[in-house]
Amino acid sequence: MQIRIEAFDLPGRTCGTGPGFPGAENIHVAVQRREKPGELLDPQPGDAASASWTIDCTATPSPTGVDLGGPYVQGRPGGRFVYLSWGSVDGQGAFTMFRRAKLMLDDVDPAVVEAAVRSGRLVARLPLTDAKGRPLCARVRPPLVTWSAAP
């Protein structure tokens, strides 16, 4: 099975300082690998019109429904999520993370997860700019993210 993340409304490459945010330049966003925070899947610039990632995952029946796992799925059963890591990229291409968003998989409607198991793909659609115009962070749950099953 796969999880596809489709993002839009990115915050831009530069965000100024403000309360609770130090500011950042040459902003990029990527999916973070489990237990390897420096291993990022396909960093996208913060000023892109949209960004998307497709990750392979496993779907294992469990007493509470379906447990999703895989190299980019974080957390323990009952608390699974995917990290979108925000970072500044320097002149040598080094990514320095400054913030993360958690796409909470256990908030997906169980009927949608079951349909995704049958179709082969679970799709998340979400904006990546918060209400202050900065990179979206913290736990991301519906209705901010919409989940669906797709072939």
C-alpha cells in the first residue's frame, strides 16, 4: 500500500521573525524517515506551487482496525503519524530542520483506511501555511487535512 501526500499553499522560501518563530530563509519541506531524522524524502522548496510525496507502507490488521507502518511512518500502534520536516537549506545543500508537522494517521476514518487498503493508496491533502503565514507545524488533523482512498 502507499500513502500519497498532496500539499498546496506553501508559505514561501522566506519567513520573517515573529512571536514563537525565529524566521527562516531558503525554506524547504520533506518527509522524514523513521529513526533517521537526517534522511529526508524529496525536499521541496517552500515557494513551490504544490508538493507531493508517495511513500510505501504496510497495512496490518489489528484488534483496533488497521495498523499502518513503514520506513516513513513514525510512532507506536495507536499513535502513528508521518513527519513533514521544515528546514533551511544552506549554500552547500545542508538541510537544518527548524519545525515539523505531524500527519496523524490514527485520525483517519477507519472506513477510509479500509477503502485505501482495498484500493492500494491513502491520500492526504493539506495546505502547508498556518494562520500566521508560516510553515505549518504541530499535529495536523481533520478538517485541516482531508484523507481519501484512491487507486
